[in-house]
Amino acid sequence: MNFLETLVIKGIINRYQIDEIIEKATKEEKSIEKILQEMEISDDDILDAKSSFLGINKKKINYDQVEPDIVRSIPEDSAKIYKMVAFAKNDDGSLDVGMLDPRNIEAQNVLQFITAETGTPYNIFILTEEGYERILEKYKGISNEMSSVIGEFGDVNSFDVEEDDVNGNARAKRRGK
């Protein structure tokens, strides 16, 4: 059985659509998930079928509530290369990480390396492409915040640091002001 057959069994698509989906994905050079999204199949239905097909846990995520600080638990380059993103921190301190393909051993090894530095335990969940992309956008939000701060205060090199008081506390003073 393949992923599309899982969608048929779940009543999300019919058997006759399988060839059409594969042909369209090949012709347009898009993933099957992208084609399913274009067919207006919900992210929840795709996630459910993907979880059932691969036998990997899923977790319903409110993408709007994913905190940028949590996303930063995995460096952006690693997130893009290995198609994985952190999306939640649990009360027990463990990190919830979503992957497009949790069977990817190399991605698992990288995740283990990243979390070993801090001793953070983690839980792996399956993600859809849409879910992955929505969480990945949080990195752009982080970059935009940094650009905004830099834009507001100007170039870091345009400041001088002066000792401010007898305790050695420093303050930044804009050059030329």
C-alpha cells in the first residue's frame, strides 16, 4: 500500500484519482502533497493519512501560536536541509520536533547532535509540507525583527561604547551625537 492508497481507504480521494494525481505531480514537478493541497484536501486529512501510512505520531499544531524562541532551538540551516522544525516545549522540558520524513536517519542524527549540547529530550512527529512551511516562516519573522531593530538603531558600527559610572556599567552612544 502507498500513501495515495491510504487516502483512498480513508475516503479522502477515490481510487480513480490516483493516476491523475501522480501524472499531475510528475508533469508539474510538484510533490503529491502540493497537488493534494491544490485539490483542497485539508492539511489535517493529509497529516492523518501520512501518519497512518508511515506509522509515525502526529500532533495537531496551532501554527499561529508557535513561538519563535522555540523555533530557534533548531538552527535555520539545519531546519531547511533536514526538513525539521521545533514547534513546542513541554512542561517536562522536552522539545516537540516535526519532520517531513522522520525516517530520515541523517535528520535524526543531526537532531540528536543539536539537542545533546543542551541535554534537551525531544519527541518527533510527522509534519505535512504546509505545516513545515508555516513553521519555517517563523524564521523569517525572526529575521524581520532583527532587520527592524537594526533599521531603527542604524549600523552597530555607528555606536561608541562609553563607561557610564563608577561601577563600570557601559552605555552605547551614537557617533556624531
